[in-house]
Amino acid sequence: MDNLNDIKALWLTAKTDGLPSSDEMLRIVKKFRNQRLRNKLIVIFTALVCAAMMVATMFVYKSTMITTRIGEVLIIIACGVLVFTNTRSIKRFIDLKDCSNKEFIEFLEQTRRNQVYYYKKTQVLGMGISSIGLLLYLYEMASISMVVFIITYSIAIIWTLILWLVIRPRSFKKQSLKLEETLKKLENISKQLN
């Protein structure tokens, strides 16, 4: 009987000030799921619109250089990579409806691994294909004169460098911090329960 009193005393003295309530945790899970689903759907929609516009451009604009066609195809392939990877990962988020804290922590850890893989491999592939496609696509228009060429490629290269060196790392860091914050909240709850 003494052990039960010790357990009860320990239970009552456990600090739960920093822990979210069960309702708040459910809200966190739903918010996380809905934000990720919304973001993935926006990316898929945007990539499909971009690919459709590029296909329409291919039919409307009759280019004289093969570089333009290669650039158009590369941009469409980059859009396809985005659509494929995001469509594939949507299933995981749709299946995340009713789960325990432990299952959600495992889900977040898998999401973190997927996020790192996407940042290091998939995003590099997609952005590389897209960047090369953009530079090839612009060549026909830019080859009109040396001034237009220099201005066009300066803008395109600066934009590409900003994407690679500023926007991409900041975006990854911001998403990682959000994921870490959610993961820490859940791990605190799990530690209290164990």
C-alpha cells in the first residue's frame, strides 16, 4: 500500500505547467496536418499551372532554336518532379487523423527525415533542372543583342542565386524550427506519461 501512496504523491507533484492540454495537443496535430496538406496542395496546383502554361507556350510560340524547346521541357520536368513528390507525400498526411502521441512523434520524426532528404536531394534535383531550363529557355530571346543578353542573364542568374543561397536555406530552417517545436512539445508529454 505504501508504493501506491508514493506513486500518487509522485503523480501529484509532477510539474505539468509547460505541457499543453489534450485539447491543445489535438489542435496542434490538426493544425500541423491541415497546414502541411494545404501547402502541398498549393505547390501541386502551382506546379500544374506552371506546366500547363509552359505547354501552352510551346504550342503558341514557335521557337526557332532548340535551346528554347529543351528549356521548356526541362521546366515541365521540374514541375513534374514537384507534383510527383508532393502527391506521394500527401497520402501520409491524409492518413494522419486519429493517432496517439507516440504515433504522432514517430510521424514527425519521419517527416523530419523526409524534409532533410527533400532539401538535400529532391529539391536540388528539381531546382537544378528548373534553373537550367530557365537559362536555356531565355537564350533565344536574349540572343537578340548583347545588351539584352547581359541584362536577361544577369537578372536570371541573380534570381537563381537568391533562390539557392537565400530563400531555400531560410525556408528549410523555418520549416525545421516549426517541426522541432511541435516535436519537443509532444516529447515532453510522452516523457511525463512514461
